[in-house]
Amino acid sequence: MVSLFHRDLGGEGRAPLVVLHGLLGSSRNWLTTGKDLADARQVLALDLRNHGQSPHAEPMTYAAMVEDVLGWMDAQGLKKVALMGHSMGGKVAMALACRHPERVEKLIVVDIAPKDYLSHAHRSEFAAMNELRLDTLQSRAEAELRFEARVGDWAMRKFLTTNLERTEAGGWRWTVNLPALTAALPEVERNPLGEGESFAGPTLFVAGGKSRYVQAGDLGAIEAHFPGARVEIIAGSGHNPHMETRTEFVALVRAFL
């Protein structure tokens, strides 16, 4: 277990909402949306292991990430929270809720389903990151240009470069544990839930209508693991509804909470 970094995005004194980011993301991805939700809850956004400002550690498994979050909750004195996770963070949130339902008041899962994913996009993104020569890199803009051959989406190229930071010597380094995450891709892409695991508490799934991460065929698995779930689709959004359609996303989450 590692001690996770977190950001308090406001709402002190209110019931807690804990937010878990997606693969290659961090708590920074939730700064604006988290502050929007601070009128309803105290919003606490975490950096999962090997991401952001949290420690680099192996194994990079869902079991380990669940234990990290539980350990963080214990350290903060939080017995029960509303838990929201996006993409990989949504898988962590699902696993924690199913295995420790007494710690989760309400569950919000953002654009991910309880199933295996074989993402060729992830493979090309990680290939681009691993191929990047940091010793000759001059800027994030240059990194984006170098990513073009592997990563077709402009927004994704920009997102990947948010994981670059300056070293004290003026060079560049990855904030994420790139070797550990690359090796763990098969684990990260798999379904974190076993047969029979379920969470009966109030659950909201929010999916992007332009995203392929949650399909109509996934509704049976969602219902099997989360019998109290409601599924809401934001038609105009892709995989990141908390960024792409923030106003509608915040309204849905605020109403659910």
C-alpha cells in the first residue's frame, strides 16, 4: 500500500465525494469539475499509484489500487464516502464498492463498464510515449509533433504531454511510472470484477454518446453487478464527459448526490 496524494477541491464540512482519475490522468483533470461540485460535497480528488504526485510502486493491479484508496480513507478518517471514478478510476471504484460496500455511500462510474477492454489506442499511445527521446526534447509542443505518427487525435496528444514535467537540470521527465504502466496494460484493460461480485447501493453510470467505452450490450453486465444502477448517456460527449460536456455532467452528478 502507498500513501496517495490528493487535492481538496472545496466544500469543507460537507459529506465527502472522492474522485479517481483515468489511465495517464491525475487529480488535475478534475480541478474545474470538482470545484463545480463543491457546493454539494467536499470534493477530494486522488492521484492513483504511478500517476501524478503519488508514489511509483508495483504491482499495478486493481487489488493494489483498491487497498491504496482504502488506506487513504482510513488515514483521512473517512468511514464512508460517495465514490466517483472515470475510466480506469471507474474500475477501481467498482471493485472497491463491490468488495467493501460498507465504505461506499453512493457510486458514480464515468464512461467505463465492467468488462475486458483490448484497446489498440492505448497500445499506440504507450508506444509513442516510450519512443519519445526525452534527452533531445525542447518543449511539450515538440512532443505533440513527435506523437503525430502514432496518435491521430490532437486532444489525446495534448493530454499525453500533461504527464511531462521539467527536471531541475532543465530537461524533461515523465511524472507517470511509464515502465510500470506499460507492463501493466493487460491488467489495466481487464475487467476488475469477478463473477458474483456486486454492489447494491445507489449507482450512477454516466456514458458519452460519442464514446465506444459503454455499449448497449454492456447493460446486462452493469445490472448484474450493480442492480441499483441508473445509466445516463450524454449524447454530445466522448470519453471525457466531465471535460467535454461539463455543465450537463455536473448537473447529472449533483442531482444524483
